[in-house]
Amino acid sequence: MSGRKLFGTDGIRGTANAAPMDPATALRLGQAAGRFFNRGAHRHRVIIGKDTRLSGYMLEPALTAGFVSAGMDVVLVGPLPTPAIALLTRSMRADLGVMVSASHNPYEDNGIKLFGPEGLKLSDADEAEIEAMMAGDLAPAHVGPQKLGRASRLQDAPGRYIEAVKQSFPRGATLEGMRIVVDCAHGAGYKVAPTVLWELGAEVVPMGVAPDGFNINKGCGSTHPGPLIEVVRERRADLGIALDGDADRLVLVDELGRVVDGDQILALIADRWAAEGRLTGGGVVATVMSNMGLERHLAARNLTLHRTAVGDRYVGERMRELGCNLGGEQSGHMIMSDFGTTGDGLVAALQVLAVLLEEKRPASAACRRFTPLPQQLVNIRHAGGAPHKRPEVAAAIAAEEAALGARGRVLIRASGTEPVIRVMAEAEDEALLDATMGRLVDTIRRAAAL
């Protein structure tokens, strides 16, 4: 079986209307995935959702044609968060779920994410097999005229997701008296997120709720919290919630206008769940990017931080291996398996709000669970190969790790999408960090120039 070339850490992604994000590739993906999941004699079904990018109108019908030609019934749900597609795939007993979105990327990009019947992102092996089918003869995927699938639209899809999200909030609790600003990034959560918060009792100040096909993530959302910070301060809000384009990622802003990242959110939820006896697996799963401050915070509570490769799919896989019900990324993906199968920014926000209500403390106090270690990240472009694996680079990395000891850590990794080496280090003080990064970056840049 060939390796994955189209699929990356989160599905297929690229510039809209250029391979692989063109209609021809989407059509072949629909045919191949349709054939891959066409198992058994039952009537097969696929759920397709999307965010608000203009190119969604191009990719959605191409995928639909591919699935219909492979004998699958297609249920279209329109713009909805990625976690809603995972939820609907499982609750409606679909064979496959598809989300058309490039997450936090600008509108020029788009992507396609696949979910299996349990609402879980596909494994590397499954993606590789589908990719191999796409590269081969797809004639066997074509069914006869009498077995073609049908396409329909599910009108109550937003309502199903809204009710499921509200069920994650403590029974009997209310957000009455709280003023919450929610920035939906002109993306997939632009209708459901303000609705959930309002129905739970909050005074809602919505932002980023006027998508036009081009403005998704543009100067707003979880990757651009500046405008949210201003509105939180102006409106004297209790909390600011920033989602990304497909609403599977969350960044918070406290009432003082300070940003709260995924590591602090993980610590807050872990603290509360552990105190209530709800945290399973003896710890939390996060990626190699999470700050050492989080690791030390959890260790002080006899909890373990289990690290994985970057990507919420790998976080989810490790959670299932270890029996953990909480995991996430510094960037804001939060997976809470008690409530869903993939990252859900809105559910994570409700968990934070539940803690604020329980502790009767402002967000500035409740969301500052630990002091992060100083951290730096430098991206070094190269002409090809693997300069970070050269002997002199490996020796330099080993020397820096030995010098840091327990006072910090070093992480060197190649990007999966571009010719870039990502150099990250953490240390207990800025001077130590500056010296460590200076030596590492110089060594790797010399190697990259060879």
C-alpha cells in the first residue's frame, strides 16, 4: 500500500480550484471513499457539511456526485461546525461523514476531512488505502443505474447539534447575568454558537457572524483575537470566546482582555474534572507543543501529561488507547470524549463557563492555572532533504538537551506541508532560552544551506 501524499495531519487541504482542492479530485475522493465504505447490504449513507467559503459550493456537489455514483445516499447539512458532522455521522448511523473546510486558513484555501461511522477521524492506514484507490482505476466503484445513491438536505441539522451541545452543560445551570462576546470568525459556527449561549441564558455579543464567502478567519476568530479583546473591554464582558472557521478550535479572552490558550483551558478542565472524580485515565493527552508549565501543573496533582504528535487526530487516538476523556492542543482543539469524538470549541467553552459559575471567580483568576515557561518557535526554510537529521545537527540538539536537563526542553520537527524545519525550545528563564535557541537556529540554518 502506498503512503499518504494527499492526506495530511487533518485531511486534504490546499488552494481552492487547484489540485488537490479541485472538483476533479473531490469527485474521485467521493468515488473512492464511497467504494471503501460500501460494506454490507444496507442502504449506505454519507453526511456532508461545510464551512462558509465560496469554494464550498464547488467541492460539495463534486463530492456528492462521487458518492452518488458509488451507490451512497448523500445527506447535505450546509454550514455547520466540524464536531456537528462527527456527531451526526454517528447519531444518524451514517457510514461516513465529510467536512469541507480548511479550518483556520484564509478563504483561498479549502480542505476535506473524513469521519468513519463512529464519528472518528480516519486512521493513516485507511487514508492511505483510499488514496491508493484514487490513484487507480475507479471503474469498480461505479454502481449500475438502479443502484445510484440519492441526495437530500437535512433541515433540522443545526437544531440537533444545538441540543447536543446544550446537554454538555450542567443540568439546571444558567448563564443568566453573564455577558459573553463570541467571535465566530464568519465561519461554520456563525448561527449555532450565539444561539447556544443565548438559549442558556447569557447576554450575547456576537462577532464574525456575517459570512460572505471571502471573510472567513479574516482578521477575526481564534487566530486573530485582537478585535475580540477590544470588544470584551468595551462591553465589560465576563468572557470572550473565539472560534475558528470550522468551530473545532477555541481561544478565550478574559474580562481584562488577556488571551487564554489551549494549555490553560486543558488545565482548568482537568482540575475541575479531577476534583469531581470525572477525569479518567489518570491524566490528559496533549501534543509535543504543549508548554512544560502544563506538564508541571498536572504532575503537582499526580496527573500525567501524555504527549503525541501534532494533530488532534493523534490526540484522539492516544486518548482511546489510554482511556483518557480529556485531551487537546495548545492551539485550542479540545477533545472531551464524554461529549463528542473530535475537537469542539463550543462544548469546551461551556466547560470553562461551568467552572466559572462553580468557582464564582472571574475568568482572569480561574483561567490562569499555571505560569507558562518562556517558549520560542522559529521556522527555517530549506531546499529539501532532512537537514535536521544531519550528524552535526543531531549532536547539537543532544548537547542542548543535556545542558537544559529538567530546566527546559527542545523540539525539532519537519513541517508536514512545506519545506520548513520548526525549531522550538522552552526554558525556565528568557536568557537561558535565548542562548539555547541562538545556538540551535545557527546550526540548523547552516545545515539547511548545504
